[in-house]
Amino acid sequence: MNDVVFHYRTLTVIKDDQLQRVDVYGQLLAIGAQFHNGFAIRIPSIQASAVDTSKMRYRHTKMDDTGNAITDFDAVEQDNPIESTSDELIAIIATDVWDLVTTSCEFYRTDSDCTDHIQFAFELSLPFTELQDATKISTLYDPFIFATESFYHGMVFDTQPGRELEIHLIDIEPTEQANENFLTLADDTSHPASGRYYKNANNLPWSMEIATEWKHPRSGIDLLKAYPDFEHYVTTNKVENTNWYLEAQRVVNKVYP
């Protein structure tokens, strides 16, 4: 559970139940996979055409080892991140997260003896040309990863799957760009007809969103070894052990410092 780890927060501007703007701020915390993945955010129930691109803001920031912006790269304006081939509102933050960092380690910030600092942050502001009905829009947006084009992504695929391979949060429907033939491969037990997506037979997810900062597992460490209470949280349908991710519940030597 550390292939790609982002810390991100969102801000929504709502007036009289009308959504005027969505802002997203994030930092890349870790990359624990040799596979090359991109990172994107979908704003459900809003079309890409609704964004006022003349007022949109999208910036990347390179950070030094003190957590401050490197002056030469401070808040560099980026090209329009909205996926032009999608009707849905999908912002592509990176097509390959490995392009965002530099490290001499095998992975980025997943091994205790590899102490790279956080190097990349972004900010994205999406104003709308017409106000959106906020009552119909979930405040939980859809961050997801996808396979980078032209890169190997495991023996389960005959060819490089590219953008059509997506990994979303549990029970979140894939985007219009996804290839649903990739569902149920390997240990995945997705069942679109029943709204089941991105989890295995034991209901363990492929991706998670946690409402606070947390310590991700070290390389090669199963999530259940780092956070033993997570299993009971899942098997009780999120009723018990709801604090499974807190400091007191983790196994210290199995998470990244």
C-alpha cells in the first residue's frame, strides 16, 4: 500500500448550495513501486467543459530539504491539466510520478535507510463557467493512479496497459478512459453490476484515502503487518477499529519513519 502516496487537501467554494470553485493542494510523499504510474484527480458529476480555463490555475513547486520552495522553481505555472479526451472532469497531475523526484534509492521514501526529502508539491484551482449544484456533488473527490504509457506493468498483461489501467478507491467506478477488461485480473474481485470495485476476495482495497496524515508501510511490508487492526476494520464493514490508522495502532518498525 505504498505504490504512490500523496498528501492532498481540497477546498470548495460554495454559495447558496452552488459550487463555484474547487481547489486542490498536494505533495508527493512516496513511491514504492518499480512500475511507472501517473496520478490524477476526478471531480465526480462535473463535465470538463464546465471549467473556466481562462481563470484556472495549476502550479508545480520543487521543494528543498527544509520543505521550502526552491526559488528557481517556485510555483511554476503548468499547462492545462484537464484530460482533453475525457468528457468527465479529470485533472492529470502527472503521467509518471517518477518524473517528479530524484533519488539514488530503489524507491522513494519507503525505506528507513533512504531519507529523501519531499520534493514535489502542486496546487490546482478549478473555477467554473457556470455554477454547479453542490447538493449533487460529492465532497469526496476521486484521486487515482493509472499506468504510464509504454511501460511494463506486470506479467498479467500481454502488452503495456497504459492509461486504460486505473486503480481507484474502493467501490469507485473507473473513468471513461479505463478498460473494464482489466477488472478481475489477478486478485481483483470487481463486479461492476453490483457496484463492487478495486478490492480482493477479503474486501481489502487496492487504494485508500485517509482523512489525516499517516505513516505508510515500508517497502515489502504488507499493510496488515504495519496496521494489524485494519483487517478487523474491513471485516466488520468499517464498524469496528475505526482508529486503525492512528499512531498508537501501528507497528513502528514496519512504517516509514
